Amino acid sequence: MRRDVVYRSEPGIELQLDLYLPAIRPAPVCVWLHGGGWLRGSRSARAAERLLPVAAAGVAIAAVQYRLSGEATFPAPLDDARAAVRWLRRNAADLGLAADRVGVWGGSAGGHLAALLALCPDERDPELGDSSVQAAVCWFPVTDLTLRDTDVPAGPLPPFVTGPRDVPSQEARLLGAASVREVAAAARAASPVTHVHPGAPPFLLTHGDRDGLVPAEHSRTLHRELRAQGVPANLLLLAGANHEDPAFDTPPVLGAVSAFLRSTLLADQAPLGGPAGLS
């Protein structure tokens, strides 16, 4: 792997990514966006359990640092994800990446950003390069920010949640507001369900049916909207699983992620061969 590679510089901060490269290259590549409520989190969290197995199956992973809500409000983290995709495409030849087709994968807050990256082509400055992605894997994402004040969790709070709830909420902080209700239009604009359209890339949505933070209805709703628009979309519900549950880091689930990314990103290319170790 290659650690701490600077892909973008913003005032006061250099944004970095870590690359997990399969031994067999050129390899398809997928951007990983971590969770943490847009407020905290690390690109290296659970890397051994989560990212290494997918890389070992033949998909390069770029684990991306993005600006958190205490550093910059939305759409800054989405812009960072777009910049990472552009950087990967510019440097694909040197890194041994097949970056004409790029995937994105994210969990929780990162799943929300992954969905937006897939659904919202960046047309503001096309001269910067192509930031589109051709496959999206979203784990337990928030897909409609306007519902977060009224969501009813299906299970208990996950064990990692301790202490009082964040005030303002994590969603409000993402939008730079005191509450989501005060900025309803901005919340809708930052919600993946608002941007579903025909021709969007294929999706794999994965959620626990006992999620105590983000109800599985968020993934169910996005799945319905995607299918209604003719977008290839699969929904994997894990029975009894909570938010960021260890069940997500098991071979069946990670195997589904690897298979989806390989089949989607290599759809128009020659197959790479079997799983391989890391370089």
C-alpha cells in the first residue's frame, strides 16, 4: 500500500489518501469514504477488516480523507471526493490502475457521500476532469436528510454511541445550520433521493434491519427510487445487524462487495483472473 498521498490542497490542510493495491495490475479502483457523521472518523478505521479483503480480491482501494463538518460545510466533502476521483484518473497509469471506470464505496456518512458522488455529475468546471463513477456501494447511508429529526430507529443504539446526542445534530452541522428544519431546501439538495435519475450507475445498498442510528428505510427508499428510474440496484439487508455492525466485515458481505465492483467495473474489459494477494 501507499500511505499519506496528497491528492488535494485546501487552505490550511492537505488532503490525503491511502492506496491498497492488488498484486495483479492494472486493477479497477474504488474510492472508500469513511463514516463518522461527517464530524469525525478516519480513512484507516477498520482497514484491515474491511478494505484489505476487497483489495486482495483484485480491486484497488483509495481510502480518502475528506473535510469534516468542523472544517468546512457541505458540499465541501463531496467536492473532495470528486477531486480524489480526478486525481486517480490523472495518475492511473503510474499507479497501475484501470481508472477509466471508477467505483465508490462508503459507510454511514461516507455512504451518503458515495450515493451523491454517483448521482450528481459535477458540471461546474468540466475542465478539471472527469469525476464520474461507474459503480456505487452504500453501507447504511442517510439518503434523506429531511427525515433525520423524525426517524424511528429499528434497534438499540450501537455500542460505540455513548454520551448525549450531538447538538446541533450531525446533519445540521454538515449543512452549517442550527437545525435541519431551518434549512429544509438545503437538506433536500444534499439528499441522495432527490437526485435519482435514469442512467445513474449501478448501486449495491447494504443495511442492517436493526440499525439503531439510521433506519433501513433510508436504503429501502433509495432502492425503490433507483429501480423506478430503471437504474440497476440491489439491496442487501442483514438480519439483526445494527449500525456499523461487525456483520458487515464478514466474508459473505465483503465477497458481495468485491463481486459487485469487479463485475461492474470490468463489464467492458477482459477479466483480471482470480483473487490475488496485495503488493
